[in-house]
Amino acid sequence: MKYASVLLNLPYEATYSYIIPESLQGEELFGKRAVVPFGRRRMTGFIVATGDEKPEGDYELKAIERMIDKTPVFTHTLLDIAYWMKTMYFSPPGLNLSMMIPSGRRESEVSPFYEASSFSPIETLSQGQEHALHVLRTSSSRVFYIFGITGSGKSEVYLRRAEDVIKEGKQVLYMVPEITLSEQLSDEVYSRFSGRVAILHSSLTPSQRLKAWNEIMNGEIDIVIGARSSVFAPFKNLGLIIIDEEHETSYKSGNAPRYHARQIAEYRSAKENAILVMGSATPSLEAWNMMDSRRIRRIDMRERIGEGKYPHVEIVNSLKEKRNITPALEEAIRKTLAAKRGVILFLNRRGYTYNYVCSECGHVITCPNCSVSMTYHKKEQRLVCHTCGFSEPLVTVCPECRSRDLQPHGFGTENVEEEVKALFPFARIARLDTDTAEKKGRTQEILQGFRNGHIDILLGTQMIAKGLNFPLVSLVGVLNADSSLSIPDFRASERTFCLLHQVAGRAGRYRDDGYVIIQTTQPFAPAISAILDGGVEQFYKNEIAERKATLFPPFSRLLNLTVRGKNEEKVSECASSLETEALTLLKNGRWDDIEIFSASPCLISRKAQYYRYHVLLRSSSASQILNFGHTLLDSFKLPSSLHLEIDMDPVSLM
């Protein structure tokens, strides 16, 4: 008789043993899913081993009921990653495998690939591109970082290196932070790789995703393009991983397991002896520190390709301005439209205004489920919470003082769109934010229209700042540039600088007429003034010194433990108990490099009806904080009515 070791999607590391039915005894079962009984339930299990020896224990074994897959859906590498994630992210291996593998069962006739385009490779590389490609081809290093300004042609270097690797019979993973970017990129690469390209993103149906998954696993795919979760693709012979726009926080998962795709890629490239190439005009502080300490090979690309130059930047103090569009920006827009060139107006905010405020007592209307203010959406005449999605009709009476004098305060994309239409009534204007993008296909429709010159002014939020290429754009206006600096988070300055630098990079990518106007009430803030001359290196030098002095990443590792529940008193008590247990463990244990911050409400202390308190741990030693975290969580008893969110290396403490 044969037995199978099966991982289940349960909060435990253990595998469970099942009898392999006689009809399956001759099959290779590793890597396949099966339906197995578990108590009174039927669960999907992952077969991780088989053997002839009966497991120890005086209990009756049950049999596998049926197989889900005819062929394996995970590899030994993915199983190894699942166990590594258990150590790194405190998530059980069954959950990790379940998250990696598509849930579809039948192959679909709908192809997950995109149609070929007329894109053809650049015939002649720039000097910077030639240098970067030469280093990638000849260096003995295995991990590289292309530090290239926006418009320097990093993508072509990536693709040339990908062609090299594919000629060697190996596969390539090309990661991008957003689905929008993967769709644009797919149009560029499909014809270059003879159709052997798979796109993995959240819009695929489970069956489409499983079809692509099986083709990757069978070696029928040469290059995979995808966002964060594509790092788990089941490659047969992985030779190269590319992480474009490495600095983007969307590479970090917001749900359990809270993994960072960059860390998975680093681990996976070492495990499979693949080359890892990261790139950005604004590296994360962690990546910058690794370049500084020569742990990864830095490659500079300082010149834009063709006639493109770094745009001229003007910072406008908007502190005393009453309009959203300052006179300087209005004049620049008029000149740009007259020259038949494109304009991007960037606002890191969606909706019509920031808050809805009582003019009598100053009360701000907040979400009943969260500790954040509601946002006024004029078109729908509703207040919307951008944290949990709750919405309600406009409040007409202040709940605090009963005044009827409530007014919108601040501004948002809808509000700016109205003002721009009034100033430029004959311009073709489009708005792209999360609200307008909800309609399927609308995002690509707007982006394509703007790229082709059918839209004159594109107004948008962060969606338009991330790596998109618009040849006709010569003016970028940034409104309320300093809004993200007020967030009480140690990464606020870094995030603001990266965002502004990236959006400024949309201007003048192929000509030397690029112009950027940044409207701000804090013109001398380092994250803003550094944009003037593209002073990336000086900004990073100062920010690194600040982080070193305050012992924040990359000079420490953080573990954020968030207790969540609907009863605030119980949540607070549990967080305090967690802190007490951590302090006791530290006092009696073997750890000399652990710092425990007091239990406190999260910055967003209530979210979707759940109260949130957290305990933050810090250490300069990765091994110590991981060991301490596992020891603490193994002994801590969480009340059944509460939830615990475990976030190693958090990108935000909100």
C-alpha cells in the first residue's frame, strides 16, 4: 500500500497522510491537487510526497477521494518557496501554495496572450544602452540594478538580455508593478518572441490562468510578463528575472501572506541560478543601500535616448493661491496646447474634495466604519470612503452641532477637471483615476487615445505616474505635490520624491521641450526641491543618513503585528497582552538586538468596522527578529474573536 503526504490550506505547518487508492498507485502524484476528507469537510490538498512506509501513529488513515489534476501544477522549487515563506512571512506553507496556484480546472479556448503589434526592436542602441548590455553580458555578477533616468531606454536593454537568455534555451520572467504596464509591454514584446509569451494578471479567468500556468510549466513559454504574483510562475528552466520599476510598493502584498515580490525574486534567482536584473529611475532605499554596499552590481544610464532631455522643472509656491491651477501653470498649458503637444495634470487624489466639513464647528464627516474622512463625489452627489468603499448621500445636517452649513474642503480630480474645462473649453480632456477606470476597458481606451493625440489633457492620479510612455507629452503639471509628505510614516519623503520624479519623467521623452511645473505649499522640502535638477543621488544620500540616524530600514528590519477586531476594548487589551508577552520573552530570552514599541492604535485606527492596534518590533538582525517573532507567536494565544495581521518588512505603518 502507498501513502501520500498532503499539505492543506490550514494555519499549520504539518502535512497529513492519506492512503493512495489502488487505481492511482502507479501514477506520479507529486505536484498534483486532490480532494481529501478532513474531519467532516472535503478539502483541496497538495500532494508533496509519496511512499510505501505507513506513517507512525495509532489512528485510522483515510483515502484520497479523487484527483483534481492530470498533470502537476507545482514544482519542487515552488514547494521550497512555500516553506521559505513560512519562515520569512509567518504564513503556513499550505496557504502559500494555495495562493500561488490558479484555481481553474479546465483549459479554456480563450488565449491568455495578447495580439501581436507592429512594435519592432530598436536598430541602433544609445551609448548608455550599449554599455548596460555589455555589463549584463560580460559581468560575473548574478544580481544587477539598472539605475537609469526616465526615458533612458531600460526596457530595450531588458529585452535584448532576454533574447540572449532565450537563445540559451532558458525562460524569462519580466515583472511590472501594474496590470496597465503589463498590457502596454505585452504589445511591444509579443512579436519579438514568436508568440511564446504569456501574460499573467488578475483579469484572466481561473481557467485562462491555469492554461498559461501549464504551458509555462511544460516549457512552451519563453517569456512571462506579469505583476507581483507572476514571481510564482512554474518555470521549467528559469534563466532571467527582470523587475521593472523596482521601487513600486505594489510589489508588496497587502494580504496574507504579506510577501514582497523582490525578496521572493532574490531568493528564487539564487535557488535556480538565474540572473536578476532590477531597474528604476528612483530605486527603493533598500536597493540603493545594496548598491552602495556593493552587494548588487549597479549600472548607470544617465542619458535619454534620441533627442529627449531631462525636462526643465519649475516649482511654484501655491500657498496663497485660491485656484487649483496657478497662473504659471495655466499659461504653460495654453502654450503647450497651441504647439499641439500633450499635457498631463497629476493629482495624488481622486474624488471631488478631500473632506466635507461643518463651517460652524469644524466637524469633518467621517466613515462610520473607519477612522478616515469621507470624500465628496460631486457627479454622484455622494460621500465615499476610499478605505472601505462605504458610500452615502450628502449629509445635510452636522451630526455634532446640527448646523446645515456643510461645505466641501480641499479638491480632487473631479474638481480640477471642472476648472480645467472652464479654462480650456475647446481642449479634449480625459480623467483617469480609480473611479473612471472601474468600467472595463476604459483605462486602455483613455491611454491609447492620449498616446495617439486624440486627447489633449490627461488628468490623473498615481495610475499615470508609473512607467507609461507618451511620446507627445511636453508638459506635466503636478498639483498639491506635498500632500503625501504629511503622512506620519518614515517612508513619506522617499515616496513623495519617487512619485514626483516618476511623473516628471513623462515629459519630453523624445524631444528637448519637456517642462514640469510643481505646485506646492512646501517648496523647500527636500523631496520636492531635489526634483529641480533631477538630484536623485543627493536626495538618496541625505535620506540614507536620516534612516541610519533613526535606525529605520534599510538599517533595521521591522515586524508589524496588528490586532484587529470589532470590540475596541478587546483589541486594545489583546495588543497590550502581546506587548507584555514580547517584553517578558525578551527579558528571559537570548535576544540582544530586539526593540519593542508600545502597543498603540494604528494610524488608521478603524477600518471596515474593525478596530486596529499594533505592536512594532525592530532589529538590525534579520535572523534575530524572525526567530523572536516565531517564538513569540508560537506561545501567544489570540482570542477567537480577534485577528492578527503579521507583516514582515512593512512598506507602510498605516
